[in-house]
Amino acid sequence: MTRLPRRVIPAVLLALTLLTLCVIAVISLSERLLGRTELVSYDAVARRLRATHWNDALVLGTGIAIAAAGLVLLLIAVVPGRPVVVPLEELDGIPAGISRRGLRAALRREAGSVHGVESARVSMGGKRIQVSAATGRAETAGLDGAMRDAVTGALDRIAPASRAPVRTRLRSHRPKER
């Protein structure tokens, strides 16, 4: 039950670009048929293209730019993105999942519930879960382990299909007393 992100932004940008070019072409051809001044003059474009040679730097640069844009769009389409839904262990053969955002929020809430933790932040990479927290305590002995245990317990209850190791980092606002 892994759902990958849709590639909406590149698709919309490409569609808007093509739509703009088509609208300009339709407006220009309509104006030419009606005998009005054209938005983009067909004669000016034709003269410019006839005067351009295949070995001109402009042709080479335009070709390279179009090929590079095509390769970028192809890579965006082919390379999978980060999954939107994290699969959970199946119960009775029924697939289930949780959104990455929901899992991150649940883990952040669990880390923040540890006594002494003022704020927590969770980032989920492909191979690890990083929990960063801040405390107002000067002495943080045991707090790091308690936070790791709380997050690991939450992961046990949520039961994702694949488990990444939990790494914790704790910052103290107060300097240690001597």
C-alpha cells in the first residue's frame, strides 16, 4: 500500500506553457484571417526562420535547451518520489497505511509527552527516524533514552511494515551547573 506522490507541478507547468503557445498561435491566425494586426506576425517569424541557418549558435542553443528540458521532465516522470503513505503491517490480509505526515505527527506528539521535553521535531529519512528535542533542564541524563523508548513504543503500536532505527538528539537551554 505504498502510494507515491503525483507529479502535479511539472505537469501543470508544461500544460500551461503549451496552452499559452497554442492560444498565441490561435489568436495570431485569427487576426491574420480577419485582416487585423497580428499579435505575433507570421511573416516576421517566417522571415526570421528563413534567415536562420542550421549551424547558427541560436539554433544550437535552442536545441540544447529543449533537449535539456525534455530530459529533466523525463527524469521527473521516471524517478519515483518519496512515498506519501507508509505501509503498515497487514492484519488478516488487509493492507493499511498511514500518511508520512500523520506518522511524523504521532511520533512528535509521543516524544513531546516525555516529562522534561519542551518541544520535539521528527524527520523521517529513508533509513532512519531522527527525533530532535529541546529541554529546559540543566541535567539531561536519562531523558534521551526515555524519549527514544517513547518513540519506539509508538512505532510498535503503529506497526509500520518496515522499521527504521530511531536516533535522538536532545538540546538543553540551560548550562550545566558546576
